[in-house]
Amino acid sequence: MQTVNQARTLVKFGVQKTNYVSGQGVTTDYEIIKVKIGEDEDGKDIETSCFYVEWLNAYGSVAIQQQAEGVLRPARVRMKYVKAVYDALIGDKPVIVYLRGIVDDAHAFILASAADNYLNENQMIEFAVKKREVR
């Protein structure tokens, strides 16, 4: 049985959102995923956009192989199952993973593999990421 061993790295997930603004045309940005984690004493929802994951950078022959294929800063990510995150990862819109929760291009990673709901048990999600190239 595999588990998330060290969920110590903070990440945020952004899903591509395209809007049409009259007179300006189409704009594209990334909407941060937020999930409900409870309610306060007034019954209002408490939400978070921060998720702690196990972030494992690639080293050795794996990193050399991926670098030869043009993959920059590859990593494997494991996290506890969160339905909203999993649905976004397997959806048809691009997703950006923001390392350390810092929403900028320097900390942006994209998927390098499909997300796996390990054994379809809704316990753990595993996927690979690579550095997002901004030009």
C-alpha cells in the first residue's frame, strides 16, 4: 500500500480560464482552486487554496534522461486525494502547479504525466510535473 509519506511542500493549483471582454477581446488567466474545509460558527464556509504534497525532484539517471528529452526541473508529486484537484488534473483545461504557493512564472509547473488516483481508492493522487517555460 502506497501512501503520502512527507506532505511538507505547499502548492496551489490554477486552472486555465478564458473570458471574453467586450472591446478588449479574449483574456486568459489561471483561477486558483479553492475547496471547502469546514464552516465557522456563523455557518459560513471556510475555504483553502493551499495543499501540502510530497514533492520529489528527479535525480541521477532519471533526471539526465528527462533533461535529454527537454524536460526542465522534473518532479513527482503525491498528495492526499482531493476531488476538486483530481477533477481539474484529469480535465480538459490546462492546470498549473505553483510550487510553495507562490503564484508567479518562476514557481509555475505543468503536468508531465496524467494524474493517477492510486488503485481508484480515492486516497492518494500521484502525477509528474515539469517546469513551465514562459516565452
